Amino acid sequence: MDEDAPLLVFILLLFCSRISSSLSNGFFYQDILNGNGNGEIYFNGVKLRVEAQPPSAVPVRGGNVTLPCRFWYEPELSVPRRVRVKWAWLPVSGDSKSDVLVAIGHRHRSFGHFKDRVFLRQDVPGDISLIISNVSLRDGGQYRCEVIDGLEDESAAVHLELRGVVFPYQPHRGRYHMSFAAARRACEEQDAAVATFQQLYAAWREGLDWCNAGWLADGTVQYPITQPRSPCGGLDLGPGVRSYGARHKLSHRYDVFCFSSFIRGRVYFLQHPQRLNFSEAVQACITDGGEIATVGQMFAAWRFLGLDRCDAGWLADGSLRYPIAKPRPNCGPQEPGVRSFGFPSPHHKHGVYCYSSK
């Protein structure tokens, strides 16, 4: 019996090897029968490492961004291994995590609103940095870079923030009329997204002061104060971002803080021989080869392109505003900003700001 044992073991290993190869699932999960070739599922002291870093530049809408990530083994392996790479995204809105890209070698598949916009850099061995093209306002959030090698699984996270401008927004109905869903729609209609706390905090540090509370992307309601005063939390509180905490997204009503980023194209005050009511203003921009500008487009043009005009004009939501990059007499306060005259009657005659993507 003992003499037959080696033969039985050999036959068993050969049988298992054939079963293993016939049941391959296409994801290169190798078995221990392959020796130390391209796929031991145990490492015998070898450790898989993954490291991600913040992008080297803050991206803007419409541009490209690279999220650096690399993996390596300790100690270094003499033979390269095929691994499965997965990038996932957790949006700032608090929605559920979703897949961005899955790759094995040079084969990859992208998903959702990232489809055909993302790929791996793979400049050097171990480089699995994610390149996102045509960055959108939705792309902000936490990204997780994951490497799977057999039963080994390591990952690292990196946060992506866009460079942009935060602005408070309320609809024509006035203060505190929007549920969270209505606030999200309002920002999207103005070519913007609901701001995150980090974006609002950065805007506060740059001087944003607003005494009306507004929704943020995480469902909290907050407002920034640089100059404490009685109606805005009292004089006893120092400057800061005041918070109401998380509010009920369906039943509670507030304003919203929107976030817009760089725009491709231009916003301009239409040179027209006469003043226009709102419907005439919309048509005049179309006739000129563009469209009436949104609030988000005006804020982006003011912030990134230096748009400066001391003439009030219609915008797409029916509001009347004008951008001042260089404060001067008879053009409002002595700080740069987008001035607002609210929502006049659509029958009133004014100028108009148009947007052209050319």
C-alpha cells in the first residue's frame, strides 16, 4: 500500500490540474498546481502593496485628471504577475458606491457615466493610475484603487475635488422653498451641482458671507458667516460655517449652495439696439448663435474668465444680474462678485447675457 501512495498522489494531482484548467473563469485566479509561475494563490511571505496619491493638479470641468495609484510586492518578484485592477467611486452626494473601471492586463471595461471616459495609464510596471477625461461636475468624490491577485486583495483611496466657485441660490418663489431634490434640480438647471461641505468651507475661507441657510450635497444645511451679526447666529459666535445638521430631505425647505466650474466657451453681454423683455431676450441669444446664460455660467465666467460688466441683464432662470471683477463707483459694493436684482417681472425691459460654446 505504501508503495502505491506516490502513484495515487500523482494521479490525483493530474486529475485536479485538468479540472482546474477546464473550469477557468477568465479572471486568471491561478491554482497552486502552477508552482511559482504566474499564479500561486498563497505568497509565502510576499506582501502585496497598493498606494494612491492625490492628483498633482486640481481639475476643472471639461479637462483631464490623473488619479495616481501603483502596486508592488515586498520582496520584489522576479516574474511579473497578472492581476485584476478595479477602480470604484463614492460620490460626494452620499449615493451608493459604483464601479468605474475593471481591468486585467490591457483589457478593461468602464461603467456608468464614466463609460469611455476613463482608462489606466500603465506607463511603468505597477502603474495603475486612473485617467479621467472630460471631467464633469459629478465626478467629485472618493475613488478607491483595488488590486486583486488570487486571494490577495489590497486597496487605497484618493479624493477628487474640482476647482470652481460656490454661489447661494434661491428660486423666484423666494427664500426657503426647496426640498433637497428640488435644490439638486435647481443647481443642475443653472449648469451647476449642489456644493459639498469642503467646497463651501473653501468659499468661506475666501470670504463668502451669506445669512440664508442652504442644502449641501450630504443632506446637511449650513451657511457661511465671515462677519458675525445678530440675525445670523448672533454676535457671540465667531466667524465660521454655521450648521443646522442633517435635515429631512422631503419635508424641510431651504435654499441651496451650488458649485460651478470652468466653462468652455464664453458668456457675454449682448449688444442689442433696444432693451428686451424675458422672452425677447431668450430669442435674441438664439438669433445671435448662442443661448441665454445660466447663473452657474455667469459665476464661472466671472471667476475664471474675469467677466466684468456694469450692466444688468437677464439670465435663464428669469433673474437679473451683472458680474463685477473690478469694483468701481456706481457698480455696487466694493468687493468683486455677481450682483443680483432678484426676479423682476418678465415683461420688464433689460439687457441680456448670452452663452456661446464656440
